[in-house]
Amino acid sequence: MTRIAMKISNVNSVLRLATALTMVPLAGCDKDSPSDLTQIAGDADTLPGDSDQSFPYTLSLIGTSPISVTFGQSVDLRFRIVDRTNAVVPSRTVLFALTGTGGTLSVTERTTDALGVAMVRFTAGMGTTTISLTATALDANPVIVSLQIRGEAPGDLRVQVSSAARISVARAQIYVITAASGTLPEPCSALLAATMLPETPYLFVQSPIPGQHTFTDFPAGTGVAVVAYGQNAAGDRVAQGCDDGITILADGMTSASVSMTQLPAVFTGDLDALVTLNLGAALPQPYEGYVNTVTEILTSPAGIAAYYVLIGVDNAGFTTFMDWTPPGATEERQATLDEVLANQNIFGTWRDLTTDLDNELTTQLGEPYAAAKALGPDIRGLLSSFDVGSRVAIGELSETVANQWAVDESYQAIVYTWDQSCAVGDVGCARRPFVLDETGYAPLHAGYNVLTSYAPTTGATERYRAQMPPHLLPLSYGAVVMTGVSELVFPSVCDGCQNLTDVMQYLLDCATLGAWLSNWVNDLVGFSIVDAADTQAYCEAGVADVATSLEDDVIAMTAADAPALEARDANNSGGTFYLVDTDSNLSSDQLRDLSMVVHWVDPNDAAFSQDVSSPVTGKGRTAATDCDADTDCSAEQSCQLLASYLEVRALETTCKKAIGTVAGGDDCTQDNQCRSAKCVGATGAKLCFAACATVADCGGASCDAERTTLNLNVVRAGLGEAYGRGCAAP
């Protein structure tokens, strides 16, 4: 009965409210009178009771009316009941009702709490309108609240961008990714891992860093995430950062903060390194035997001929010139060539014949003979101290392992130092490069994994240490020896000489020497025991024997199981090198401070090991792309000249980021104007350099092999200048 009475009472209250409303138009005739219910109700939206009746309780809104509610949003309305003494009234039922269809209520009635407060939640719809909420309670005045439902005013987003990267960030590309109201874009973890961001109209390039930018007019309630990509001064992306979980506030400023961190270093790619080997005085067999024989022949060709002639005479049964009893032996026998050369004072006849024959050859051949003999001491230096051009290709492992990378290393070229016929100090002449695949010795390969670790140093913050495991050097030492003697030593003795047989036949013309040798032997014994034909045959047999012996040595040197060089130190390390990013674009472009301790090993003898005292050292840079013209490069690059990594008098071409804006072949006055970084030509008629391989690359102009020069003395003192091929002026 109590509940029924309360509802009847509420009906009476509504009737009283209706009576009051019938009185409003009378007041509304006054131009200063309020024009709607809200204004009548005042800030508290509390309607007074009948003029002749007073309510024992007062119901009021805690807050002010009208109340603005945005589309889809909710607002909590609280009402309080007090008695005439202004004391709060708990446990009193308050009824709620809406006039209009602009939203919904969480409840239709609520009992006041200990503070006399009853709360109802209103949730707005999605259309612009104004509706009323009426709150009533038994023996209390009704309260009407005006609810204005509207879309939110747009808001702004202020993005603060900073960088924690080691590489200096010059600017940041700021992307604001949005989502529908009430939702959020993908989190930062997904956005930063994506290969492409969602399309967005909100993009700004901020410079300098740190800095901030304000984006305006976002629909209120929009969910956003902010991604920033940091660039270095050259425009390379080097850092990134993100802020997510952001909702745009209505008619106000929302803040986002992005701290960019440096992206991972990139090691993959090809580098070319110049590696220096100094193998010292001792080489393992069969290399030592071959080098010794070639050296002995060139140092004393007369001694070689004298040995074989005297051996021939002894074998004819007349003499025992070359017999001896070796130390520790008990029987006499013929000495070998090596034994004679090592014990020259014992073999007096051989020594005397060698001296006289040497004088005769000097008379016959003159300066070329003396020059050939002088080559002997240089041969060991040529073949024991040299540089190799190494291609170091770094790639990812098939299965990712933290900080480990796959390396394929191959030695592409050999650089010898051979200063015959060169002016003193002319290093460009003395350094002689030979590409291995052009000499019939295809490059070998060594595959291994390196472990990288961050290792900064003064002036090189982007420096990483690469630890190599023990590995064989990808080098056939037989190729080193054969290339050196056939391409440099033998041609230095005589034009057209390519092997030792050619050299011996040039220095020892047995047909011409036959008579001289027979006369010498016959004069020695005092009567005729040999004729010219005999000594000629003995001489020619000696030449053939040496040639056969050397041919066997060549086969042994170039065999797959010949002794090889292994990189391994006492700590079972294969050595180290450092990868350095000099232009701060995350990609390593230099290889520095390569160091390996190496020793000879024999695949056929696991116990054999011969240390090399000097460490192998090296340095390098990104491999050149060998472009022919700008059309071989991307739009951001040009085909540019650079010094050969072999540090010889030669240039390479590579696709590299353009320096200036002026295209090849167009007018210029200074280098930095040109995309190719080189302004060439006579004063007043200069053009930007344009690389070429053929006339077709030059649009009809000639392709000049000596279009420009680079000074290579800055690379290695004494290299001088090298020519670069480029399009000539039209």
C-alpha cells in the first residue's frame, strides 16, 4: 500500500506541475520572461509547489542545467533530498522519466543513500536534440533537467618528438594514425613492425629535433596512435618511435609524446677489403722448393749449366768432378744440384766453370743478363709479401641467431710489389694488380659465421666488432706463385717469356755454348774428352731436367690438397675485424682493423703446422657497384668515381647518393653542384662529370677514357693520378 500511495502522490505532483505549467504563458508575455522550462526552473531546475501548498521535502539537482552530452557518451546526474531543516533525507525513492527519444536512462527509480543522494546515468543517442529528464519524489517538488545532445567539438593533438638515438636526428616524419570514435588503432608494437603504415592525412615533417607540432580538427573521441621516423641530415631513416592508446578530447588539446630510439645496425652487404700477407722467409714444401729453384736459376744460370755439363762428363766415365761423400755418409756418390749449391767450396771444378761461364754469358748477353741475375733476390720478396683483394659478403643466417651473421669470403685479386723498370718512388708503377679469375685461378671461398658486438671508439660511435672463428684463408698459394713468376718475373727477363723453360733457353743458349763448354773441359783435363755436340746435349738435358722438375712442383703447388693458410690463434680465435658506419645511415660502409694470426697446415698431415710470424691485416669499404652510367643507378644516386680498393693506380665506379642537383653533362662551376660530385673541363666551359662505357651513354658525345683524373696520393703516397672514363663535351 505504501508503494501505491507513493505513485499516487507522484501523480499528484505531476498534476501540480501541469498546473504550474499552465501559468507559464502568462508570464511569457513579458519579453524578459524565460522562454523555456529550464529557465523557469533556474540553475537547480526545481519547480516551486503550488502557491498555497508547501512540500515538506526539497528535491534538487546537484549541478546546473542545461547539461550537454555528446553523441554516444554518458553522464551521471545526482539529485539530493533535504527536509525543511536542510537535513539530508536517506532511503527516499526518486523516480526518473524522460521526455523525448534522444537517449536512455540506466534506471527509472533510485533510493537516496546516506547522504540523501540518488544517481541516474543518462546515455545519449547519436542525433542532435534536446530532451528533458524529470525527477520526482513523494512530498517533494519535481525537478526537470534539460539535456542537450550534440556531436563533440573537434579537438587538437600536440605531438612532442625527441630522440634518444646515438646518430644525430635532423628531422622526423610524424604520422598520426586514426581509428573510429570509441576504438583505437593498432598498438605501437604492430605499427612499428609493419612494412607500411595505414594511409593517413595527418603527416608532418618536424625539424629540428626535439620539437613539437600541433595537428588540428580531429573529431572528438577519435582514437589515435603517433609514429615518428627520424632521419639524419642526408635523409636516411635512422630512428623511430611511437605513442599509442590516445583519445582526442573534445574542444581541447590532447598531448602525445614520442621518443625515438635508434634502429638496428645493418651489416648485410658486400665489402671489399685489401688484406696484407707477409709470409716471411720460410715456406712449406712444395712452395719452398719451387721458389728456391727459380731463385737459384736466375741468380746463377751459369752454375746450373755448369752442374749439368760436369754431371754429363762424369757419366761418360772419364771424370768424377761432381762426386762427394756427404757428411755422415761412408760412400761416395754424385752430388745433387741442391747439395752443390749449398757446398760450393767443396766442388772447385764446378765453381771455376761457373765463374768462367758467367763471364762468357755476360759478354754474350750484356746488360740483360746482369739484370736477369739481379732479379733473383727480389723473387722471394715478391712471393712472400703481397696484398690480396678480398670480397666479404655478409648475409643473414638461415635461422636467426642473435648478433650472428653469415660470411662468404673470397680472394678476388693479388697485388704484388714489383718495381722493375719503375722510377724510384713510383708506387703506382710498382703495385701490380692481377684479377684471379683472369689468370685461370678462380677465387676460392671461405664460409663462416661472425659474432658482432657494439664496440664504439673515439670518432666512430657506430662501430661493431666481428669475431671470426678459425677458418682457412680462401687462397691458393700456388696461384700466388704462378701468377707472380709468369706475369712479372719471367717477362722481366725476356720479352715473351712466360715460363722457366723460356727463361733458361734465353739465358742458356746451349747450341751457342756447346763449343765453349767443350773447349773449357778439354783444356782442364789437357786432352779432348768431349766435343761441342756432347756439351750441348749435356746442357740441353739439364734444361729439360730442371723444366720437368719445376713442372712437377707446379702441379704439386696447385693441387687441391696443397698446404694452406689457416687463421687460428692460441685462444682458438680466427681473428677479428670491425664494421663501421661512417656516414651515420645504420649501414656499415667500412671494414677496419682486420687482424688474423695464421699458420700453414697440411690437409694430408694433421700434425703439420708452421707459424707465420707476421699477423694478417686488412681494411676495406663497401664494394663498388661498377656502374657504367647514371642510368644504372636509382633516382637518388649517380654513377661516381672512387679510388680502387686495391690501392693501385686505378679507379672504380659506383652508384652513390647524389651530391648536388646538376645532372651529368650540364654546366657547372664547382664540384658540389654536380650529382656526380665532380665538375670537369677547362675554366669557363666546365660540365658535370657523366660516367660512360660507350658512346650510347653520352647521347652522341664521345666517351673519353681520360675525361678526368683523381689524385690517389691521399690513398697511398706515390700512387699518383688515375684517369676516369666519362662523356666528353658535345
